Amino acid sequence: FVGFFYNIFLLILRILSCSCFSNRIIQGPQDTVVLQGGKARFNCTVSLSWTIIIWIFKGNPVLTSINGPGGAIITNIRFSQQNYSSNEEFTSELIISNVNLNDSRRVECNLQDGKGMNARLFVQVNGSLCITNKRLTVLEHHIAKIVCEASSWFPAPNITWMINDTSVDPQNYITNISTEEHVSYNALSTLNVTPSENILISCLAAIEALPKPQTATVSLTVVPGPPVTEQHQQDGSPSVIIIAVLVSVGLLLLVIIIVIVIILLCLKQRKIKKESSYREELRKKSSKKTPKSDFQTEPNRGKDNHGFSSENTR
């Protein structure tokens, strides 16, 4: 019922307005980007003949400014206004307090005759930012990996690095972005640095709503150490890659050679075993034939006559 009577009230004001046909919006509200928890401000500048200015947010009237006694009608304490006037113009400033991500919507400035202009409110969130390294000491001329973590940002932050207040070449660091159900974003950035002296390292995270980047800074201490060649200083340099490829190829060839030698040895052993078995078989056959041949060489003898007696010969 409140909304119904409110609309009736606006209709009556429009009818009673005698100068409504000369009203016009000189400059409407502009798109605004605000950090969560802050205040969003929208200006609507109209001609001096205005009667009613109606601010609409999320499709509902939230503030009505009346040119005359009564001032303004506000439906929510989060909304307020400031007015500015000159000889030819009047500006109504809508202020939305304590904005949140759900407030990223359209804002409209309307006159009593229905003419209006709109803009967009964009709410952003700056999360946490820190350098996660527990050890901040490195040997001189050796590579140090510095890790920066940004958590719960919206939208995804732009991560950059500085060393002693000098911007770092983007080729020297890698940043990975992840999202948590499209509600917030996390970033993990890794910087490779080869210092020769103590340095001050800063990780910077920026979004449009921040007036300046959010910063995390640490000091990296360098201690004397054995010198290293230039090709080992650059992680992932062409020389290192070539050496790694050559070592891999050499190991592969060595494995192939060992396999071939094992196969040849197995084949040779198998051949020796086969020849030994063949000789053993020949020896057994030879030993079986020998008794038969001895029997054949024995001289022939007559058969014994068991009925013969020596007495008969006498």
C-alpha cells in the first residue's frame, strides 16, 4: 500500500506542476565505480524550472526531491542527497551509503514528466595482499623466487612488481588468476630476481575503484656466495634448455645401448645352451650304439650239445 500511495502522490504533483513542459535534464548521472563499504555519488543537473526529481534504484524510487516546501522524500536511510544551484541550473546529488556487490545496478534520474537518464553503479572489492616468503635471504647472484598472494578480490586485480621503486619487466614474473564461483578472485604471482645487493621488493594489486594500488613490501637480504655463470643465472635460458635436452638424449641412448647388450647376451646364452644340449644328445645316442657293435664282432661259436657224453666216445 505504501508504494501505491507514493505513486498516487507523484501523479498529483505532476498534474499540479504548471511548468512541467519546460523541464529538462541538462546532464544526467555518470557511471560510478566504488569500493565495497564506501559511498556512491550520482549527480543530476536540471533546468531551474524543475518541480520534481525522482531517483530510482533497482527499479524502485528511493529519493524524491521537491522544488518547494518539504524538500525530499526518502524511503531508505542508506540514501541521502545534497543540492547545488546556480542562476540557471539545479543539481541533485544522490548519495548511496555502505554499498555492496549486490548494489551493482542501474541508477535513474527522472523528472515529473517521465523524462530521465540513467547510469551504472559498479561495486568492487579489494581483498588481502601479502608476500608469502618465509625466508628473505639469498646468495649473491643466485635466483630468488618471491611469491605474492592476493585473495578475495572483485574483479581480478592487476598484479605488478617494483624493485627499489622501479617497475619490473613483466617477463620476470608470472601471475595466475583463479575464481571462487565467480564471486571473488585470487591471484598468485611469482617474481624471479637475481640480486647483487640488498633490495626492496613491492607487490602491487590494482583495481579501478582503488585510488592507488594496494601494496605489500619486503626487504631481500643478499649474502656472499660462490659466483655462478650467466647461463645458470637465468632460469629457463636457452643454454639451460639445450643442456637439459642433450642430457635427456644421452640418457635415452644409454638405455637403448644397455637393452641391446642385454638382448645380445641373452641370444648368445641361448645359442650356447642349445649347442650344449645338441652335443649331449649325440653323446647319449653314441653310448647306446656301442654294445650292439661289440656283439657283432664276437666270433661265431657252435651250439652246446647237452646230450653228448665223453664216455660214449670211449
